[in-house]
Amino acid sequence: MIYLTELKVGKFEKLLLVWGGKYKKMEDVPNLINQSVLEKARNKARVKISIYMMVATLCGCLIMIVSGKRAAERGETISKINADFRRELAEKHNKEE
């Protein structure tokens, strides 16, 4: 059984290695990289992306909280919006008859 210890690196893998801090520039990355080094770079990138996604989700939640509080101050509620929609729908239906 043959085990590959070195892998040919593509553009995406080179980008991961540079982004992970293993190399300074894309030109510095060799064409063959040890598999463990590449896996470490992929794992580091996966963790960074997960953290960025968590921060983005938290920001989105905070924006929705502020938006909901402002809507509540204006008196907008889901029940009121639903009642207005149903009233308009009933009026349109009555006009057609």
C-alpha cells in the first residue's frame, strides 16, 4: 500500500497556506507540501471561517433586536400586520363580488 506524504498544491491550497500564516506570499509556497501541513492549514482556515460566521450571525441578531424594538415603539406588531392584510384581502374579495 502506497501512502502519499506529499501532495501537489493548487491555487486554493496555496491561498489557505498563506492565509493560515505558514508562508508570507503565494510565490513562497512550494509545489509539493507535506499532507499534515496542508491539513493544519485547512483546519485553521475552517476555524477562522467559523469564527467569522459566528460574529456575522451575532451582528445580524443584534440588528434584528434593534429593528424589532424600533418597530414595537412605532406600534407595529405581527398581529396588527396580519389583521391589516386579512382586512385588505376581505375588502378586495368583497369588491370582486
